[in-house]
Amino acid sequence: MSTSSIIVSASPHIHADRTSKKIMYDVVIALIPAFLISIYIFGFGALIVTSVAIISCLLFEYLIQKYLLKTTISIGDGSALITGILLAFNLPSNLPLWMVIVGSLVAIGIAKMSFGGLGFNIFNPALVGRVFLLISFPVQMTSWPTVLENNTVFADAVTGATPLGIIKDGLMMGETMTDLSSKLPSQMEMFLGMTGGSLGEMSALALILGGLYLLIRKVISWHIPVTMLGTMAAMTGIFWLINPEQYVNPLFHILTGGAILGAFFMATDLVTSPMTKKGMVVFAVGIGVITVVIRLFGAYPEGVSFAILIMNAFVPLINSNFKPRRFGAPIKSKIIK
């Protein structure tokens, strides 16, 4: 084989007959169930926010590549499309559209293109955009549309706290979980998506179906989502068993907030997650631990976004300590006496 046939490029490196573009569009397909649920629950608000986020991300990537970096235009590879969808999924459906555009600019311009584009960014772009908006505009980013009495659609004009927010505020006011139980949605409502929150984290069922599609298509492996959710369940379960009046059960933590969305669609990002299976487990445990610590003891009721970004920063260190075996290197084996 001539040296001219060897291509050196940045991640993601996929050992299959599929291209990165096909992988990206598999992720888009996996997100369709959650998107449809968000439209059913939030109506045109979800459609408008998602459309604006997608168009903004595509436009900013095109403009930056054409006029600033002067490189090949790559908006057709699907990565900017996914960034737009995931950014929208982490936003309230009633967020002012100019804020959605600002978040898209931060996600594409700062978190992705400033590092060199796909394969070079060290942080998940959609989460960088989301955290920037949360810190910059905390009131608008925590004003969630609330469910109406018929429990089928949400009203953009009426806002309220998410289930995690209800627990955080209630416990700070001295209430117990018994007192708060009447204010919380049932586990079935959280499983189906009839709760307040970001437009893409609503239905655990829809997200799990999308995650299973990615697993079947071998776009992702089970190591990150299972380990992350398992770590969260184990930690919250311990606290719940110790004091069930001050801590909610593990299933609640898994079904609500961004746990499932983060586990299947953001922590598994091919560029910003570790290369090896052992590294993935370490990475996912870190996300689970940080998420639970923030949820239980931090100022914010939710911690998935912060946890993933923090562990993104540790990925180079994880990769340096959990390296795959070099091609052609001998396999170490134990000598049986």
C-alpha cells in the first residue's frame, strides 16, 4: 500500500463501512421520536425553537467556514444539524428566539469552529451553548411551560418548576418527600413525557427508543449510557434508603431531567468521549457522580450538562491512561503454571 493512500484525520474514527455522515444521520433518525413528542406536548413552540436552532447552527457554520476559516464547507455532514437539534432539546419551548440564535452562535462559533471543526472540539457544542444561555439568562432558561388541567398539552403563557426544581425548592423550605408527593408527576407521566422541562428531555420512552436504535445500529455502545444511569441509580438509591423523606427514589432521578437524553445522545458523542471501553466506563461513572452531587447538594436542580462538560475536559487524560492496543502489538497473556 502506498503512503498516498493513508489518510491522517481527527476523530471520530469509525471502524465500519459507514461514513461519519451516515452516523450523524442515524443520530438524527434516533431523535425523531423525542422530537415528535415535544411537538405534541409543546405545539408550535417546540417546532419553532428547533427550527431556529437548526437553521442558525447551519448558517453560522457555513459563514464561519466560508468567510473566516476559508475552508471546505461541511454543513452537509450532519454535525451542525445534530448540534442544532440537541441545543433545542436542552431549551424551554418558550425561550425568546434571539436567545436561541445566540446559543447557536456560541455552540458553533466558540465550542466547535474555534477548535477547528468536527473532530477537534473537546466539549460538546450543544451543551456549551446551553450552559452559556443558562448562566447568561437564568430567568428565561428556567421558565418552563406548565401542564394544563387536561394533562395533554402545555401552555406557553404559564410557567412553573420542573419536577427536580419542585423537589429542590421544597426541601429547602423544610418540606419532606411525603409533603411534596402530591406536587410531583407520577412515574408513568415522566415515562411518557407529561411533565415540565426542556423540550427534548420530556419522554423517557421516546428517548429510550432512540437510544435502542443507536445501539442496534452500533452507532454507540452500551458502556456510557448503562454505566452513567447505573451510577446515578446506585448513588441516589443509597441516599434514598438512608433517608426517604429527604431524597427521592432512584427511578425518579433516571426518568426526569436530562439523564436519559444526556446518557444516550450527548455523553456518547464520538468526538468528546473516550476511545476505549474501559475509558468510557470511567468517563460515565464521573458523569453519574457529578450529576448526583449537583442535583442533591448543588445550587441547580439539574446537573447533567455540567457533568458531561466537566468530564469532556478529562477525556484526554482518560485516553492517555486507557489506550487501545497498538495494531500489531503482542497480546499480553498470563503464564499458567
